[in-house]
Amino acid sequence: MDQKISIKIAGRTFNLTASTPEMEQLYREAADAINRRFAGYTRSHPGKTLPDLMSLVALNETVLRIGFQKDIERFKEAEQQLQADLDRYLKDSQN
């Protein structure tokens, strides 16, 4: 069941629709993370415009996301290698 929610990012209110309680929680957590990052950039880059600060937030969050995606790829490769090693060990131990 869809639920209408309002979140605030950088002092601006956005009306959204959350399809599940879990999605609502994700929206709220994301808004909190953005606001924390925005506040940090506001302190460290005084005089920058809202679009400049939000661009820095977007850049930082995207860098983190790409880093996590690369980590996941490395973990999947390591998992595949471990599975191959285990399969080889089990096959060798049966002989």
C-alpha cells in the first residue's frame, strides 16, 4: 500500500510516495545521510551555492556507491575462487 511521505533535504521539502514501510525508512535514512553530508560541506565550503554544495554531495555519494560496487565485484570473484578451491579439495579428497 502506497504511503505519502514528506522529507526535507537541504531545507527543501519533497513529497514522495513510499510503496512499503521499508521504502519509507530508506527514503528517510537517505535524506538524513544527504543532510549530514550537506551540513559538512556547508561548514567546509562557506559561500558555495546550494547547487554547488548538492553537486559535492552527489559526487561524494556516487564515488562511495561505485566503490561499493567494485568491492562487491571483488568479493564475488573471491567467492568464486574459494568455491572452485573447495570443489577441487573435495574432489581430491575423494580420490
